[in-house]
Amino acid sequence: MIEVLPRNIMRFITLVIFQVFILNNIQFLGYINPYIYVLFILLLPFETPKWFLLVAAFTLGIAIDLFSHTPGLHSSATVFMAFLRPFVLSHFAPRDGYEPGTFPRIHYYGFSWFFKYASILIVSHHLILFFMEVFHFHNPFFTLWRALLSSGFSILLVVLSQYFIYRR
Amino acid sequence: MHNLIRFILKHHFILLFVIIQTFSLTLMFQHNNFHKSVAVNAVRSVKGAVNKRIFNFKEYMKLREINEKLIYENSKLRNQLMNSFFQVKADTVIEFDSVYKKQYRYISAKIADNSTNKQHNFITIDKGKIHGVETEMGVVSTDGIVGIVTGVSDHFSTVMPILNINLRISAKIEESGFFGSLFWNGRDPGKASLIDIPHHAELNEGDNIVTSGYSAIFPEGIRIGTITGYEIEGGNFYNATVELSTDFQNLSHVYVIVNYLREEQSELENINLND
């Protein structure tokens, strides 16, 4: 348990760097931009205090914002997602709750659980993010389409990371 | 205080979320020019729309006052109309250096009570004896003829509208000048019958029917309606259906016509009758 904090700090830094320097420079098909940094919020331990969740989400978001010159944009989307996380977790909780010492990962709770958990949070994050970014409803279906496509790619990357990087 | 702290502790998650989110959004609007301009524009247009609504509402509330002013002005203008005057055609006498003398005066009045669904309908108006209304005066609306005053009290008058099977009005066809008698048949409040138009008269659908001016009640040429159909009755006279131009079911303001020469005319006619 003692190694949870340094591991999360390392994850935070790695994800921010990966997002800012690699993913932000990749635009599949012109407008698909996956945002994998939310994986940090997804993988925080179950026991994380709720207030810390929000603070961590804000810190993460503002870090991304600082690098992409969009102050407030990513932080508001990430904070919103962190706000949703406890509700989603309690909704998908197993009958006898989450076991202590486990983490929200495929390794512990299976693919289907993780997929549902991750996609709900990622889609809500991306919807907020994309609609905040365009900030109008002139062409809502295009924005929706962009948000959903990017969410798909983000979910794909997040799930893949579960198999290749965070296997244990 | 204790309760407040307990409340904050209980809802700290949501409160913190709102605070952080507000902070993020503030950051966003402060530092992104695009979002800032959109937000400012949105606020401005909402404000504009609200102001416009308020203005429209205020204007609507003033409509009654405006209406009343307009009606007052209308009656003033009608008093100056040419057909309110009669011509003094005397080559040798020049009275007050004027060719015209006033014959009709219009008093504006509001409908106090109205019915259209009976056979003997009556309208009550809010002008009476003290305003100068007397029985046997004509009543018209902006759209055309309404009826004749039959009873007068100090502040109110009753009007027998065309929609009363007892009323007959002398009417003529504007285009050809043939005249007949107009009355209501007691059925459709939008239609009346015009009879006694001679067989040789030219009659067309769409002809305008106006007052003839033969009685001392209405000036000549006040609109009554248009012909929508006709048939020959008894071989010698037309029986025409007239669509009334006045909408009796939606009547709010009328004018009472005062004829300055009425007594003179009816006196003369009575002498002839007595002979």
C-alpha cells in the first residue's frame, strides 16, 4: 500500500507528458484526438477520498491546460468526470462491495466491468470537453460525432493499456 | 453555525465540485478570447431579448390607453369629415363665410353588453343622456353600421342592432343606387337580407351595400356589407343575402351619430304624413 502514492505521482507525470507531447500532436483522420490522461482518474484507488479526487482531477486538468494553452477547458471536463466517478463506481459495485487492496482494473474486476466503468466516464469527459471547446450548438451532431469518435479511441487506448502496461 | 458546518461536511463533495468547476470556468472565460466573446455576446443578447420582452409587455399594457386616444381622435376626425356637413347652397346668402355647415356629430362609445345569439338582440353602450345620446340615433362602428339607439338612461343607452328581427334599415346598392330594405332573418349573425330591390336593377355578387341616407338616422354611404347571393322573389323584387361588414361578435367600440337636422327633417315628413 505504501507504494500507491509514488506510483500515482509517476503515473500522473507520465500521462501528462504522453498526452501533451505525443497524443496532442496526433490527429487521426483530421479531428479525432484521444485524451488518455483521464486514465489517471480511472485508476485511482477505491479508497481515495472524494475531495482528493476533485483536487487531483483539477490538478491534472490544469496541467494539460497549461501545455495546450486552453486554461480551464480540460480542468472543467476532468473535474466533472471525477465528480461522476463515485456514482459510477457505486452503481457498478459488486454485491459485497469492492475488496480492500484491489484497484479499479481489468485484472481485478474483469473486462466487462472495466469497460462499462471507463466508457461512461470517458464519454462524459469527452462530451463536456468537446462541447466546451466549440462552445456553440450550431452543429451539435458534428460535435457529438467528434466527441464520440475520440471517446472510442480513448477507450481503446485505455483498455489496451490495461493489457500492456498496467497488467498487474 | 453547527448546522452549517454539518451541512458543509455532509455535502462537501458537491460543494467542492461546484467551487472547482466555477473556478475552471472562470479561468476559461478569462483566458480564452473566443469563449469570452461568446459568453459576453450571449449575455448581451439575452439581456436584449429580455429588455425587448419587457418593452413589448409595457406597450401591450398601454394598449387600452392608446386605443382610447385613437378612438377620441377618430371621432374628432369624423366630425371633420365632409359627409358630416351639409352644403348651404344659397347664392345670395353667405353665412359665416362658409360653404359647409355641420350636420352630423359622432360620439364614441364602448360596448357594455352585447348579445348575438337571440332573435331580439340588444347592445348596451356606455354613453347616455348626459353625453348627448338620444333615442333614434344611428350607431356605427369602424367596419360599418351597427344599429339604432332605442333607449337612453343617464349614462347608458340600449342599441337595437341589425341583429334584431324588428329592425329594418333603408339601404342601397352603392354601385347602381337602387335601394331597398335591409333586415336580419334571425339565423346567421354574419348575414342579413336585402329586399325590395326592383327586378330591373343590376345586381352582382360583391356589390357594396351602404346606407341610403333617406332616414334621418344615418348619413348616406355608411357601409353595411356586400352581396353574397340573390334570388328573384315573387317575380318583381330581388331578395339578396348580404354579408354584414360589422363583426357583431367582436364589437368593442362604436360611434353614435347625432344628426343636427333630424328634427327638422322628421317634422317635415310628419306634416306630409298628416295631410
